[in-house]
Amino acid sequence: MHDRDPSAAIYATHRPLRIASAVFATAVLACFALIWHVQQRATQNEQHRVAVLAEAHARAIQSSLDHALSSTYALATLLRQGDGRVPDFEAAAAEILARHPGTVALGMAPQGVVQRVAPWLATKN
């Protein structure tokens, strides 16, 4: 009679279960790794999309500001050339306003005191 070790018989009967468990665990880990990788790619793509969108908005804001301030730059140039004075302010302001339809009015306020505004609109009480 053969003396078989009873633990060897138990090990042999549980061997397919252990192999199946190992394969399952490996598949689960592979799935988690794949999901993590896909999520990382999606996050990177979304960050890139947001960065591109933010850059486009920043450029649009910069362009709007440049356009809005161009009339101010023109008036500042006249002030520099006139050494702080614009001899015919109303005529110069009218021409600047005609070329910059988004600008409603131009004013000069040396040392913070408003002295000239064009166009001058008298208000009625």
C-alpha cells in the first residue's frame, strides 16, 4: 500500500482553484491598470482643452483691451507731443472719437482734476 500524504491530496484538489484565483487577481489588476491609464489620458486631454480655451479667452480679452484703449493711446500721444497740452482738444477728440466708435468720450484730467471732456454734453436739471 502506498502511503500518500493527505495534505498532498488536498493541495492537488485545490490547485485549479488557486490557479483560477491567480488568473482572476491578475485580470482584476490589469483592468484597474487599464482604467487608471484611460482616466489619466482623459484628465490630460481635459486639462489641455481647458488650457487652450483659457489662452483663447486671454487673447480675446487682450485684443478687446487694446482696442478699447487705442483712443486713450492716441490722446496720450497728442499730450506727449504737445508737452502736456492739446491746443485744439475738441477737434482732436472729435477726430479720435470718429475713428473709435466704441469710445463714448475723452477727457483730460491733469493732476486728477477734470478740465476738458469731449463731447461736452450739458445736462438739464
